Amino acid sequence: MALMSPCSHELLTMIMYAIELNPLLTRLAEALQGLKTTPTSSDLSVFAYADDIMIILASPADVEADRTALRFYQRAAAASLNPTKSKALSLGRWTLR
């Protein structure tokens, strides 16, 4: 019987989390317009570090795409968004309808 050290267990947990989270990150990156910092730069839309995710929404259409992707992920992964740990910051001019 092989025993796993605590460090091995933590590494496996991180890898499993990354595998589970990847479909959500991919779906968001494909669906969101994101932010362009220069005319030739790639769109910036999703960043993840450990269990933190930052999503850049650049338009009202991005807001709806984000909601749709999160709802789908929550159902598929039996996950939930913690509203007390979630924050939104608006930059620039937005006209929401």
C-alpha cells in the first residue's frame, strides 16, 4: 500500500481543481469580448490563480455571456458562486439596459 505525503495530496488537489476549472475558463475566454490594451494585443478576459478567478467584462453582452457560462458550470460541476467573496468593479462608461 502506497502512502501519500501531505505535499503529494496538496499537489493532487491543485491539479484536480485545475482540470475541473479549465472548461469554465475556456468557455469564458471564447465567449467574452474582453479588453484590448493595444490595437495588436490579445483580448484580456479571464485570469485564474489557485482558486481565484478574475473576469473582465467589457460590454453588456459580456455580462450576459458571463452569467450564462457561470450558470452552466454551476449545474455541471455542482459548484456555487460565493456572493460574499465576489466583487464587481466598473471602469469607464457603461449603459446597461
